[in-house]
Amino acid sequence: MGAVKTKRMPRAVREQQMLDAAVQIFGQRGYMAASMDDIAELAGVSKPLVYLYLNSKEDLFTACIRREATALVAAVRAGVVAGLPADRQLWDGLLAFFTHTAGHPDAWTVLHRQARTHGEPFAAEVSALRAEIVDFVTQLIAAAAREAHRDPDLPEDEVAGLAEALVGAAESLAAWANATEGVTARQTAATLMNFAWAGLGSLMEGRPWTPPPASAP
Amino acid sequence: MGAVKTKRMPRAVREQQMLDAAVQIFGQRGYMAASMDDIAELAGVSKPLVYLYLNSKEDLFTACIRREATALVAAVRAGVVAGLPADRQLWDGLLAFFTHTAGHPDAWTVLHRQARTHGEPFAAEVSALRAEIVDFVTQLIAAAAREAHRDPDLPEDEVAGLAEALVGAAESLAAWANATEGVTARQTAATLMNFAWAGLGSLMEGRPWTPPPASAP
């Protein structure tokens, strides 16, 4: 009876279970070592069903990258409230980013490491995600410049460069935080805020950027 | 006569010529598309000689990664003078880094993109390079903290995080600068100094970090 019920589960739900299992296996073992048998077993389905729904290991991996990239971008966008001061928007965005990568370490490994380690088609999927996040950060920095009436002094190239620097720093820190015992998403976001907003120079002079109080313990 | 002379060239010189050609072909076409025929032709040697000296495409690629990683680390270390103030050391290091990546775009593509895109053994080679640079930057930041007598206030974890952020930002910016027309190494280094030292916050208030005057035009 249970088996019959399981089989009648809608395809969309089944697919998500397969992707959940695949992200976990790909993230923990790497793309090459991951087997479709293990993914099917962890998802609680037959291997032919995985192939029927998701076609091949390559397509399954691509589906994982797309789903996790979309989820990460959505989490960052959901964390940021338009209209707040730029430093607050940046802080909220970073906190949302590091909270998501800390909460989904296998997904972050798939996006940051696996997808870039196994060939061009996968790397291109991640490039698209990255371009969207860089664009979002570029707009934030440009908005901050407008707030401070610094528009004419900050050339477009420099804003683009700052956005690239910030995204590169965030990617690097997310991997480091997930690999380092006892570092919280909030601490990681504060480290990057100190770096990006207050600046190392200010930080060294004892003037760190102060995050707003946490709403929950 | 010329041919005889060429054949008597020392092995070490020949190998460097093969690596020069390989870095160019790998960087411009990617690891998969690069052919040993093209590499041998560009190096002006026979394909069997490439195999004799460097064994396989995999080993040739690994040799490229090692040589270029060593050269990049050496360039950064050579650019920094111990004993100068920390912000000056950081500036000199960044300028050396971006000058090297701009002057060796194929080598940077091999290290930053190709090596991470084609499997674990190559990615591990680059990780070792990266760890060395992160370590170097960590020491710089710790030295800056000591200079400013901020030792007890800056926990080890935060220094490590700042170094990760800075290296990630530099990697990201190097790729961006090489792909963006008309951006110089000096401008790229200044962008990252603004970001890292003066901080975005100070930058927005019109207080950018000012690089020392260029010694040559």
C-alpha cells in the first residue's frame, strides 16, 4: 500500500526528492565519484526512474546547478529591502547569502567547486548565476554612490570592479566559512562588511562597521 | 645546420619552450580543445619529443600549472618590501599581482579557470598556490594589526577571513580586468585598495585611499 502511494506521488515532488539526493551526493563525493545508484537509493526510487525523469548524470547535475543557483539568488534578493540605506542593504544581502551557503553546504560545494571543476557546460551555468549576482551588487554600489552624491566621481568601470571584488570576496569567504569550525553566517557577513564597508584601514584604527542588532538570538 | 643546432639545445631550454607554447594553447583554447599537435607545432618541436619530455597531456598541463603558479607567487613576493607600512606592502603586492596577471593573461586563464574546470588533480595544484597566497596575505594583515596595536581586538579567525576575502576579491578582479578593455593593472590595484583599505564606506564619503605616485609613466 505504501509502495503504491509512493508511486503515485506527483512527478514534480519526485523530481525534487531526486535533486535533493543528487545535490547531497554530488556535494559530498564530487561529480566523478557520485553514482546514479547511490542517488537513486538516497532518493528512495529506482535508478531507471531517475533516468526517465532526468535523462543522464550530466542532465541531473545541470538540473542541480540550476535549482541551487536559482535558490541562492532568490535568498539574497529576499533578504534585501529596497529603500533602506545602502550599507544596510549590503549587510542584509551578505547575511542572506552566508546564511544560505551555511545552511546548504552541499549546494554551495556543487555551485562553487563541483560545477567549475567538471567542464565548460557546467561552468557556464554558474557563470550565469554569477553575472546576475554581480549585476545586483553593481546596482547596490551605484545606489550607494547616488545616496552619497558621488555619482560623477565614481566611474562605471570602478563600480563594476568593486562589484566583482565584493562577489569574489563573498565566494571565497563562503567556502572558507563552511570549512572552518565554529564560524557563523553572521560572523562571516560581519567580516566581509568590515572589509568592504569600513575598510581594513578603518578597521585597523579601531573603527569597524557595526552590524545592526540581531532580531533573534 | 640550423636544425642540428636546434636539436642540441639543452633539454631545460626546450622544456620551457614547450611549456610556453602549452600555456598559450591551453589558455586560449581550453584544456579539452588543446591538441598536442598544436602545442608541438607552436613550440617548433616534434610531438614525440613533447611526449618524451613531458609524458602526457595531463602531465604537461600539471607542469604548466606548477610553473605559472610559482611565477605568480614569486612576482608578488618580489613586489613587496618587508618593513614598509602595511598599506604600502598591500598596495605593492596587489600591483605586482595585477601586473603579472595582465602581462600573462593565458597563464592566469590556465590557473584561474582551466585548472579548476578539469578535475580534482589540477584543482589541487591550484589550491596549494592559493593557500600560499592566503598565508602571505594573512601575515600582512596580522602585521598591520600589530602596527596599529590592535592585536587583542582582531581574533585570528577574523584575520584569516579577511585574507580569504582579499584573495577572493583579487582573483575575481584579475579575471574581470583581463576581460575588460582599457583597464590597467594600476587601476585594478587601486580599485581593490579602495575596497580593501579605505573601504566602500570611506570611498562613498569621498575619502579614497591614495596610491603612491607611479615611478614610471
